[in-house]
Amino acid sequence: MGSEWHLLFFLLLTIWSKGAVITAVVFNDLPRTVEVNENVAAGVVASFTVNCTTPSSSGPSVTLQNISPTTMFFNSPNALGNGTFQVTLRPGATLNAREVNQYTFTFQAECPGETISTSQLYIQVKEVYELLCDNSFLDTAAKPLVVPEDIAPEAVIYTVTLKRQGRGSLTFGFENVLVPFTINTEGQVRVPATGFTREQAGKLFQTNIVVKDADGRNCSSFLEVQVQPVYHNTVNFTESSIAVSVYENNGPLQIITQVHAHGGGHVRYQIRSPTVYFTISSDLGVIKNTYNLDLDHNPGLHNTLLVVEAYDILHPTDRATIIVNITVQRRNQQGPMCHPAIYVAEIPETSRIGTSLATLTCVDKDNNNRTLQYHMENNQTPPYSFHMEHNVLQVNTTLDYDSAAMISRGFLYQATILVTDNGNPQQTTRIPVLMTVSRVNEYCPQCPRQSSYSISEDAVFGDFVGNVNGTDRDYPFNNIEYNILGEQNVFYVGRQSG
Ligand SMILES: *[C@@H]1O[C@H](CO)[C@@H](O)[C@H](O)[C@H]1NC(C)=O
Ligand SMILES: *[C@@H]1O[C@H](CO)[C@@H](O)[C@H](O)[C@H]1NC(C)=O
Ligand SMILES: *[C@@H]1O[C@H](CO)[C@@H](O)[C@H](O)[C@H]1NC(C)=O
Ligand SMILES: *[C@@H]1O[C@H](CO)[C@@H](O)[C@H](O)[C@H]1NC(C)=O
Ligand SMILES: *[C@@H]1O[C@H](CO)[C@@H](O)[C@H](O)[C@H]1NC(C)=O
Ligand SMILES: *[C@@H]1O[C@H](CO)[C@@H](O)[C@H](O)[C@H]1NC(C)=O
Ligand SMILES: *[C@@H]1O[C@H](CO)[C@@H](O)[C@H](O)[C@H]1NC(C)=O
Ligand SMILES: *[C@@H]1O[C@H](CO)[C@@H](O)[C@H](O)[C@H]1NC(C)=O
């Protein structure tokens, strides 16, 4: 029995609820599309009305289910009380058709005792060509923009932002042409290519940045930059690098060089590269060698790159370094060694000018890369007799045996060859040349062309007829033998006396 009552109650309930389906809340003018310009001001952008089927005292209530794509630009619908609802744009919202050109709103409406309804409102955003600079940065960020003096050259310190792009390509320029910055076509403000100068440190630079689009629209953005000075190291060397060359074996504690740095009057010096061979006076910057610099014992000393540092004792972080390039040169201690060391020879007096007599072979023990020079010393007796053709001794003049001068010298030519290296100091080796000339019978005896002698007919054997005075220039002079040619035996001639 009870179950029959239950079935009846269920049927009654079903009939009642089926009757309720026809009473639903109504969106009068949705779905609908509304067009707005992207630059629309904050406020009402669209409105719609909603009716309850059975008028009620509270009227319809409308809730915003969602906005697609999601955005915070719009407020919840604003009810006017007579069934009208307004969609409003929030202050500061910036619609941008290039980013979103349509928002889809889904609303839900409800009336007491009536079925809930949903519907859509489409807000289409239309592109508007307008150029609008975004100066919100300057309102929020610390003003002015502070950049350090030592910021990297060409660093971007500010980029112009726009709320609206205008149309076409944009140009950017400074209203104040005296600011040191540059600005490119992307609106990036850069530090000068050489960085800031000392003079610009601490200065405040102000300018409007004027932006123009292809249609000539413009907007401007204010820029204020404070260049913050940085602390400068005052210590610096007066030279950028030093190269010195010294000779080896000068003994210890010789002055090599002196470095100079300026800054504050409290500059001290020290050597940074580890070395025991050099030392520096901390107050004057005089560099000396500690030990004798001997390349034979320490060939590595040939070249030393010394890192020298100057610093301010009152401000130890103020410092500078310099490279001192020390070259130790081999000292030239020995003259060239030559073979032969003395040249003694005998040559015929008829040797022609240019005849090669001897070739010297010389080496420089200090440095066999050196070029050697060969000369005759200016003390030849007789003068100009020989000369050197590089390292070859040659006859330079007509030699002679048959002269009184040569006789007095014992037929000896004397000269000295000087062999000089190009070291420092230059070293010279002397090679004595002792050259005896040998006799050559080079001249014919000379007789008088004709001699006529008179003799008395009663001359007897042994009487003197005459003297043939022959001469010979070869030494010993006039050393002549006389003979009478032909078959006759009337006269005879003294073999030696003529
Ligand atoms: C909606 O209600 C208003 C009064 O509140 C009435 O004037 C209007 O005709 C109604 N519209 C519809 C479609 O019922
Ligand atoms: C609702 O009221 C507003 C002002 O209060 C009025 O502008 C609007 O026309 C009214 N709407 C209807 C449908 O009566
Ligand atoms: C910007 O445009 C206005 C007109 O819109 C004009 O008066 C003004 O001179 C322009 N400014 C520049 C810097 O071109
Ligand atoms: C130090 O001096 C050298 C020349 O002596 C100069 O080239 C260099 O710029 C100076 N450095 C500083 C930091 O002043
Ligand atoms: C140091 O000086 C020597 C001799 O002048 C030179 O050959 C060498 O290249 C220099 N070294 C540097 C690093 O400058
Ligand atoms: C001589 O020169 C050669 C190459 O020109 C070089 O290798 C050598 O070290 C030099 N010798 C000296 C002692 O300078
Ligand atoms: C070689 O002889 C010429 C003259 O013929 C002279 O000028 C020159 O000085 C001589 N050379 C030497 C080394 O004496
Ligand atoms: C022979 O000639 C030489 C030089 O011409 C002369 O000095 C000498 O007296 C002459 N002797 C005689 C015997 O005439």
C-alpha cells in the first residue's frame, strides 16, 4: 500500500517539474557582436538586457562565467537595476588588436524559480593607427636613470616603449641634440661608442625622445640620465713599456734602468715576476742586477720580462704594472782568431798587381755569427804595397827589389792586416805580414850605342884602349860581364871592368 502512494507522489512531481521547463530567464539581445576601437577609453563598451519570465521583485542576476582569451581588462557586468547590464573597460586597460582582436564573454543569468541561461557577447577589437609613447616606466622607475661612468661603450641603457605603434616604420630622435647618447631604429638608447668621458661623469642629461611613424604622427618620451662617477686609480706609469739592453759581466748591483709612475706622491715599486737576478728600489724605481750577469753560466738571462708594479702606499688598491724587457748582450772579449797568425813569405819582385798571396781564415770565439772586416793597417813600408780583397791578401803596387830604399830595408816589405769584429766593444786582431821579394833579372844591361877609341900605332900589348861603360838596373847594379864577340885577338876586354 505504501509503495502505491510513493508511486503516485513521484508521478505528480514529474508532471509539476515538466511544467517548470518553459519558464527560463531570457537574454534579450545576446548573443551579439560589438566592435570597439583598440584605443577606446575606459568605461562602457557594451550593454545588454535580461528578462525574467515571471517578473520578480529581485529581478535577474547576471554573472560573468569567463572571458576568452583570459584578460583583466574588463569589469564584472554592472547591473542598472531595470534588467540592463553594462560591460565596462577598466582604467589603464590597453586593448591591442594586433594581440587580441576578439574577446568572447560568457554570461550566466538567473531568475528566482527559473531555469539558468547562458549566452555570449563578442567584443571585436579594431586596430587604430595611433602613436602613443609609454611613459609609465618614468613614473614607476627611480628617476633619473643612473648609469656608472665606466659602463661599457654602446651599452643599451634605455629602450623607448610604445603603447601604440602608429603605422609603418618608426624614427627616434633626441630633442636635445647635446646629449652624448645614440638612439637606433629600435628606440634603444646607447652609451657613446667611446664610453663616457671623465668630464661627463657626474652630469645629468635630459631630453625628450621624439618618436615619429610613417604617417607623421609623433609622441615623446622624457629621458633623464645621471652619469655616476666611479673611483679612478691614480697610479700609472709614465711609459707604457720599457726595453733596455745591457752587457754581461758588469758585476752585481749595476743600474739597469729606472721606472717612473705618478699618482698621489706615495708611490712605491716592487717586482711582481719571480726573479732573483733583479731588484728594484721601492722608493725610486731603480732596477739593478743582484748578481753578475754572465751569459756563459746562465744563458737564460739573455732576455727577461720583468713585471714591475707601482702602488700607492696610502691607497694600496691604486696600482699599475709595466713590463720591463731586459736584454743582456754578450760582451765581446776576444778578437777574431786567424790562421795564419803571421804571414811570412817570399815573392818574386815581378808579381803583378792583384796577385793573391794568402787567404786568411778567421773565427770570432765570442760569437761566430759576427761578420769580420779585413783591412791593411796604415803603416805599410813601403806604403800601399798590399791590400785586402775581403780576406785575401793581394799585391797593390809594383814591387821592387832593385832600389836603394829596398836595399836599405833588406828587401823586406812589412805590413799588418787588421781583422775587426762587429761586437761591442769592437775587438781587433793584427796579423803581421813580412814579405821578402826575390831578385829577378828583369833588365838587360845597357851599353853605350857606339864607342870609338883612338890608339897610337906603337901601342904595345897591354896598353889601355878605352872603357866600355855598360850599366844594369838590376841589383847588384852594373854587375856586368864584358866579352868581345867575333874571331879576333888584337884587343881584349877586362871581363869585370869593361
Ligand atoms: C522585458 O521586460 C520589460 C519590462 O521589464 C518589457 O518591457 C519587455 O517587453 C520585456 N521583453 C520581453 C521580450 O519579454
Ligand atoms: C534602464 O535604466 C537606464 C537608466 O537607469 C535607462 O537608460 C535604460 O533605458 C533602461 N532600460 C530599460 C530597458 O528600460
Ligand atoms: C607632433 O605632432 C604635432 C601635431 O600632431 C605637431 O604640432 C608637433 O609639432 C609635432 N612634433 C614634432 C616634434 O614633430
Ligand atoms: C697610463 O699611461 C699610459 C701612457 O703612459 C696611457 O696610455 C694610459 O692610458 C694610462 N692609463 C690610465 C689608466 O690612465
Ligand atoms: C724584448 O726585447 C728584445 C730585444 O729588443 C726583443 O727581441 C723582444 O721581442 C722583446 N720582447 C717583448 C716581449 O717585447
Ligand atoms: C747564430 O745565428 C743562428 C741563426 O741565424 C742562431 O740560431 C744562433 O743562435 C746564432 N748564434 C749566436 C751565438 O748568436
Ligand atoms: C792600393 O793602391 C791604391 C793606388 O793605386 C791606393 O789608393 C790604395 O790606398 C792602396 N791600398 C792600400 C791598402 O794601401
Ligand atoms: C860610367 O858611367 C857612370 C854613370 O853613367 C859614371 O858614373 C862613371 O864615371 C863612368 N865611368 C867611366 C870610366 O867613364
